[in-house]
Amino acid sequence: MADYDNAAFRRRLAKIPRIVRKAMREAIEKDAEEWVRLAQSIAPVDPEDGVFLKPSIRSEPTETGGQVVRAGGKTTTRQTENGPYDYAVGQEFGTQHMPASPFFWPAYRSLKKRFTSRRRRALNKAVKEWNSNGG
């Protein structure tokens, strides 16, 4: 795995024009919101544990202005005889006792092309705007 230097990455990000960073951040936030909505809509509902699965699907900002979409966590983790078990992971990938009922990655795969197009349009528009304002 690559060793990332966060400070160097931040310096490189700072060189990008503010208007371009803003446009990309807005596009990424919209992508994350859309992914969360779709994943929540197709997440299975289990009468015992499913109550907590849908609200556990969320997006969180990153240090560099991006978004991370996550499912599971404290609300879906249960203590078992073998240690902690995240119900969301079991739903997505299945277990020995239950078939997979994926909701997270199918949502992403169905939206991936839209995300790429949205970010590309936002970037092109922002760069054109920046160039027309004298850069």
C-alpha cells in the first residue's frame, strides 16, 4: 500500500483555484447524498435489526474536502460469542446463516457513471469560468 503524505497532498490542493475546488466539492457532496438516498431505499429491512440499518447509511466529510459514504457502525454492531459483529456487513456480503442482501455497492455501481459525468461537467464549467475571469 502506498504511503500518503497528507501535508504534500494539501499543498497540491491549495494550488487548485478556489472556484474549481468549490465546484468539485459541491458535485462530490451531491454524489454522496444521492448514493446515501439510493442505498437507504434499497437496504433490506429486518424486523429485528433492520431498524438501524437504513439510518446507519451516511456520508461524512473528509479532511481534504471530499465525502466518504459509510454503512453500519455503532448502531448495527452487535456483540456475539465470537466478538463484535456488524449487521450491515452481514447484509451486504452474507454469512454462513444468511444469504447476501446487497444494498451499498449495487447503489454505487448504478450511480457511478452519473457521478463521473457530474464531476466532469462541474470541473469543465468551473475551469471555463475561471479562465474567462482572467485566471
